[in-house]
Amino acid sequence: MSKELYRNILDCLARRQRLVLATVVVRSGSGPREAGASMAVKDSGESMGTVGGGLLEAQVLAVAQEVLRTARPVCLTFSLTAKEVAAAGMLCGGRMEVLVDVLEGKDPGVLLIFEKIVAAQEKGHSVWLIRSIRPEQSEGVVITPASNQILDDEHESSLSCLHGNDDFNIYCVQTNTSGSGAPELALPVDRLLVHAGLGMMDDDNLDAGSLDMTNLTLDIMKQERRRAEAVLIASGGVRYLFQPVALPGRVIIAGAGHVAQELATLCHFLGLRTAVIDDRREFTGCDRFPTAEELVISRESFQGCFQGMEIDGDCCIVIVTRGHEHDRNVLAQAMCTGAGYIGMIGSRRKRDAIYQSLRGDGFSPEDLSRVHCPIGIAIGAQTPAEIAVSIAAELIALRAGARACP
């Protein structure tokens, strides 16, 4: 969930508005969104965020309006075969489960949880939104009409069996209609009524809120949660989704030129916190970097530029200063930090010259192997904006745990 989404949810709750929060609980195969992806829906029908777009999201939106009226949360499980994906014009298949839950603006406990989350975001502290999910009863199977060609043999077989089962109601979630009144395509969905709870925790403390804490302890929660990805665990017949809200760490950009401007803006769009450092006061104003969390004016030639900063393995240092000598000075300091990523702009010829100079100062091959240079993913970038895109792509790959192509 993005920073803006949490802030928007808090704004609505502060106005005592009821919202629906739809969240991907689990995904297998090539579903359109990862676990933890969320979308908030107002009673006006306006949505914020996304759980995947397209037909799947349209059906989630339709169910969200029902949940807004009834305040009864449900879990929707989409099982998308190759035939269904093709019929719906989708590119992704697999299985995806979405929790559609209500957030009551009149509930002070819900408001307090989101106030804590947004406050933690502002400070860059680690925090997790936690959902408990306990089955209530099976409400039925949402399928398409028999005339819909999206049904394959497997679902047609399921349909014929369910007709004789009194525990299931068979119907279609109609997301829209054409001029003739006929329903558009709809995906087969398993639908389950659930009891859903909401809570949050930071590094040390838990606000259990309305969570079902059956057989769950704080120690277990600390052990199972992850900083960079949503995690689903089960205990005592209850499932718990841990969603990391604010990734610790940030992108520290050394240099306040054109590339830095474009990169800071991109990082903001990607939900990454940024700090910008330069030794020129006139280049480090809020007018040039309105989205930066921190603007630092260093001593001349970037001496001591990281002094006073907390830099650990979750931090990325991007070196894009105005000259080779400044790049060298910043790089020498960067390699003395615990940054998880160090990237420097420049050609291979420039890199080799700087590396040779730094080896003369006692830096080892292991030190230099930490540096990504030339920085970014090779996309043939030329303009400052294109270069920023290539750098941002490398940071995304790093955050996702992928290895970018050289």
C-alpha cells in the first residue's frame, strides 16, 4: 500500500466516513498484483489504489459496494485458467484471493490504528498493518451465466454439481451492462463470508485492535513478519496477513543537478523516501526538490557529506554530482557506510580511473565490488529523465530482490 493511500484512508476516517478496504491476501501463479496490494473504496464508488485492474478489479468494486451496505466482510478467490484469461482479455492467470473488509469511520480504534501508521510513515519507522481472517460460512460461488463462453469444462462441471447443493447460491456479479441489458463478462469467483480483524505493530509494540488473537503471541508475530513483503500465516484456524507499511531506509542522492531532480520525483512516485545532498545552497531548495524528505548542504567538495545520517543496509546511495572529483570524494565516503546499494553515474572509462585512484588510497577490490557503475539498467538512456528511469528501475529490482541485467 502506498503512502498516499494510507493518508487518504486516514482523511476519510477522520471525517467519520465508512470505507471498504480490498486487499490481496495471497497470489499464486502470475496473478496481476502481489499479496498486500490494496484498494480503498468510498460509498460514492470512488476508489484509491488497485488490486489488479481490469475485469477482476471491476468485480471486486461491485462486491465492495455490497460490503459498504452490509458491513459484512468477504473473501473472494479468483482461480484463473488459461482459457478464462484469454476470454477476458487478461495477461495474467493463476489464483488470487482478495479480502473485502469494511473500515468504520465511527470506530475510534480503527482511526487510531491509521493515525499510528501514518505517523510511522512520516518518521520512516517500520510498521505493519495486520489483518485477521476467520471463516464464517460459505456464502456461495460467484460464477458467470451458462451462456458465458468464459466457462471451461472444469467450471461447467462444478456448476452442475452445485445445482444440487442447497448450501450454495449460484449467481453472477454483474459489473456493468450493455445497452441491451445483458451482463458483461464476469470471472468465476469463490466467495466466503469471514470475520475480519484489524491491528498494527511496530518493531516492539502491538496494537491488537479488533484482531482475533487465537493461539497467537507477540513473539510469533515478530518472528513471522517481513520488512519487504506481505506474509500470510495461520494459527488456530485463523489466518493473519502482515503488511509492511513503510520500508525502512531511503534513497540518498548526492548531487542536485538535472538527473537528481528527475530521480527524486520518480522515487516519490515509487513510494521511496529521498534525501538530496549538494555543496551548493542555491541548488538544494524546496523549489527544485519539492518531494524530497531531506535537503542537506554539505561542506565544500562534499566533504563529510554523510555526517549525522543513519545509513544501514536498507539505504541506497546514488552518486550523480557535477564532476568526477566530487563523485570520487562521495564514493570514498559511501564505501565506509553500511549502505545496501551504492551506484555512481559515469562511463566505464571514468569508473576505471576513479577505482584506480581509490585503490591507491587503500580501498580493496571487495570494497569496489559493492559499487554499481555505470549506474542503472542499460536502456540506452540519454536525457536526464531517461537516466533517472534507468536508475529507478535498478532500485526497483533491488527492492524486489531481483538481479537486474547488466
